[in-house]
Amino acid sequence: MKRCKLLLLISIVLMLAHPAAAYAERQEIKYQAELEYPPYKYIQNGYLTGFDIDLTSMIFEKNEYLVHYSTGNWEQTYRRLTEGGIDTTGLMVVSEERKQDILFSRPVLKSYISVYSRQGLQGEVTLGTLRKYKSVSVKDNMQRPSCRTRRVYRLQNT
């Protein structure tokens, strides 16, 4: 009989326990995204979305982590990361300088950039002809409905 009363008491306590108690053990993660980086990070219909956001959700599963999202410009985001104000900013280019202050995972994404031209210029656009240019600057950055970035670049002569 005592055993039955004990089991009944335990059952009642478990039923009355607030569901939020199950989340109390989740580790809190502060994530800040720099925007204007589609398709990796951008706002759509008022929500932060993109490949980086999906990847972060996969890494920090909801049952184990409580992720607090915020946004900011790149300089602010990088400063907050290096000063410990946030835990992660997601995808970032690895450099020797950044390795001094930031812990990086193994690369999860490799990007390749190409120079393209019309077929009539085949043979004229080579690494040799591009050597006379020293820098590239962004002229325009517009988000297409497909969430891809279109950038117009201008090469500057050396």
C-alpha cells in the first residue's frame, strides 16, 4: 500500500511540474548576425533567415540550447565577438589575424570566385591581363527576389 501511495504521489508531482522546468537546463547562446549578406544572413518578412541561420539552428538544437538572436553591422558584430559580448556570429572568413582572437571550427563552406566574360573575349581575359589591376570596389549591391546578391565591380588600374 505504501508503494502504491508513493507511486501516486510521484505521478501527481510529475503531472503538476511546469513544462518550463524542462528547459531550465538549456545553455544560452548569444548569436549576432551582420545583415546584408544574402543568401547567408538576411531579413525576410521580418524574420532573420538564410543558410547561416539554418546551420546555427542545426548546431544549437532547441532542446539543448536557447539561442538569443540579434543583428548589427559587421564592425559592431566583430567587436562584440572579440570582447565576449556574443558567443557566435556564424560563418566567417578565416584569416591569420582573426585566429588571434577567435576560435574557428573546421571550414564548413568553401567559396570560389570566377571572372566571366562573353565568348568573343576568349583569350583576351586572362590572369595576365588582370595583373595590371590592383583593386576591386563594389559599385552597387542589390538583393534580388531570389535572395542572391548582385554586385557590380569596377577594376582600378595600377
